[in-house]
Amino acid sequence: IPLLYLANKLLYRISENLESERDINAFAQANRRLYHLLNTYLYRYNIRQSGSSVLLWAAQHSQEVTAQKLLRE
């Protein structure tokens, strides 16, 4: 069965079992559906597991939209 035929709940479960934020990000970038499904999860994961490190990265790289997304979570 193709990956994209799986229900959203199963795709979330797969992402929950990935070992790192980098892995979740790579999975989310695989296609448009996964990006929209997992983007918020990825931001929340960064807040919980990495102390909102993406906020520092966004500030250093002038990524205002990224910083705003993180602050909304």
C-alpha cells in the first residue's frame, strides 16, 4: 500500500516513532500532504524536545515567518 494512502492518524504515528527532529522534518518534506499534516507537529516537537531552538535559528537567519509560527504554537 502506498504511504500516501494511509490515514492521517497512521502518518502521525509514524512521525511519532521517528528518532529525531531531523527525521521528522525530512518525512514532512516528502510531499505537500505530509508537510501540511506534520508542520505544526514539527514546531511543537521543537518546543518540547529542543527548547524552541528553531526560534534562535529563525532570528539568526532573518526568518520572521518561521519565528511567528513557532511563537503561535
